[in-house]
Amino acid sequence: MAGMEQWKGQLEQLKRQLEPWKDQLEQLKSQLEPWKNQLEQWLHQAIEYLNQIPPIQLYAAIAVLLISTLLLLFTRLFKRTKPNTIVLTGLSGSGKTVLFYQLRDGSSHQGTVTSMEPNEGTFVLNSESNKKGKIKPVHLVDVPGHSRLWPKLDEFLPQAAGIVFLVDSLEFLPNLRSASEYLYDILTKADVVKKKIPVLICCNKCEKVTSHSKDFIKKQMEKEIDKLRASRSAISAADISNDFTLGVPGEAFAFSQCRNKVTTAESSGLIGEVAPVEQFIRECVKP
């Protein structure tokens, strides 16, 4: 009996504690009553207005609203930011790393640098560092040129906005075959062809008197790639590792036949003559 009396006392105490909340709830209810009436009035007016609209117009308005909403959702879901990656590649000793530093710092960092690992960074080009306004940074990747490391290029191609293929214009002829093979492999890769990634053949070390011109290098590489195309087409399809073929059957190969844009330019990373490369980069990655 004593326990029951204790529980009864606690319930009475709880009832007294809840009494003020009851009054507050009643007060809130009375405050919301005008809003309830107003909402009911607006709803009634909306229904009357919709009843006055011809069914065809009403259905058309609903369809437009649904289509607009779906388009907005799809745009947000599938909108992709444009890539800002520029890949520097070419044979070892062609000057890729020196060019990387020249574009980033405006300095060659004391001449030739041999790299065995990709060298990359995201930055505003040194020549644009003093420009006012918002300038889009470039993600620059220097891929090692040793033949054993060529597969590393595949890691960066899916994000590439452009490719700068460096050629040593001073030691061009001894390296013609190897450079042409590497360029052939790049131009027949699926990512490059399907996405039409622009390629700049950058004839580096043009400051040397005995360096070859970009026109000579272009013509020689076209001839060499034409030979490669003929020899590789003779190999069975099972042995060909390239994704696409180059050129037009029955015609001598020319870079103009490529699905992506291929251009040539001269530069010197050592003395800072890199304006054509910077121009190519900004054509691929808008500022």
C-alpha cells in the first residue's frame, strides 16, 4: 500500500509539472489558428484558379516544369569540369624537366635534369604570375622519357587536356626512329584519339646553331611514322598493342590526317624561349 501511495504522489507531481505546458500549447494553438485559416483560403483560391485553366494548358505547364527540373538535375549530375592537365613527354634528354621548371619558375634550374619519376605540379604559368584577375592554374606533368617508363604515360592521359611531345632538335636524326615510335604509340592510344587530345611536337634546343628546324623534323617524322604504319599493319592483329591505326590507306602519312590536332613549334627551355608552348597550353586550358 505504501508503494501505491508513493506512485500516486509522483503522478500528481508530474501532472502539476505538465499543467503549464498545457496552457502554452493552448496558447500556441490559438496563435496558429489565423495562419490555418489563411492557408485554407489560399489553397481554396489556388484550386479555383487551377479549375479555370484549360486542361491542355495545365498539362503543358506541368510538363515544362518536370522537364526543366530533370534537365537541371542531369546538368548537375553530368557536368564535368574541363581538364587542366598538360603532359610533357618525349625521349630522355629532350629537355622535358628543364621546360617544366621554365614554365613554373622562369628558370632552367642549371641545365639538364634526368628524371626517373613523374614530376608534376599545379600552378599559374610563370609568365602569367603578374597578371591581374583570375587565371586558371595548370596541372603540368613531366613523364620520364626512358622507354621502360613509357607506360606511366597511360596514368595521366585520361585527365589530359593536351600533350607536349618534346624532340631534341640538336640530336634529332640519331633518335628519329625511337622518337617516331613513341609518338606513333601516343597518337594511336584510345584516350588520345577518342578525346581528340591536341598534341604539340615541341622541337627543343632551337638556340643551337646546328639544330634542325621544325619543318624538317615534321617531315622526317611523318616519313618515319609512314614506315612504322606499313610495318605494323603487316603484323597480325593479335600482336598489335595500339588501339587505333593512323593515316589514310593508300596515302603517305601526314599529321594532318590524325583525328586530333597535331602541331609543331620550336622552343628552348634552357634560355627561356617557351612562348609557343605557353600559347599551346592556354589553347588547351583556358585562363
